[in-house]
Amino acid sequence: MNEETKQRITDWLRTTTPVTGALVRGIRFADQTFVCDFDSRDFPMSALEQAWRSVADTFQVLSAQHLPPSRLTWIYERALLHCVRRQDGAILGVFVSKKMTATDRAALDRALEEFLALSANSPTASPSP
């Protein structure tokens, strides 16, 4: 992935409106760099980097076993982590509140699909409603 594509994806993350109920959103690129959209003591960067490393490893292992996932979800005590992986290896992860009433599930699904549809040659997607 070239730097222009990474910047386009980073800009998309920073300009789209977070989904209601989202606690944090982050992207891990194939070169193992990481960006996120928040600054919070509740989610230290080291913990997020570790979570996204685990996500990347899981995508890799399942793909190596000819079980390529289109989407993965981890369930934690107070949150869910929803992830999708692009063909270029970029992974979007969205931690959302486990309180299902607090999360706009349709908006979450749209955001995950929008991330997958971002093209290296197209302008940055417009912010989500």
C-alpha cells in the first residue's frame, strides 16, 4: 500500500462520524502501523496496538487455513470489537459498547462496508450521516 492510500484511509477515519455507541475506532495497516480516532485513558495506545495485532494474526491464520473471514467480532465483558480486512491488508476495528441499545448497528455495518469500498484511486469518502 502506498502512502497516498494510507493517508486517504486515515483521512476517512478522522472525517467520518463515529457510530453511536462506538468507544474507539482504529486502523492497522499491512506495514503494522496504526492510527485511531481518539485520545482516552480508557484505551491506552499499547492496549489497542496489542488488540489489533491479535486481530491481524487471526485474519492471517484463518486465511492460511483457507477460511478467509470477511468479518470478525470479539466479545469482551463490556464491549464488542468488530473488524473487517481490506484486500490490501488494512484492518478497521471498532470497539462498541456491549449495551446493544447504545449501538447503531445499521450505521456500524455501513461504516465497515464503506471502509472496505474505499479505493486507492477515488477521492476520500464523504462523512457518514
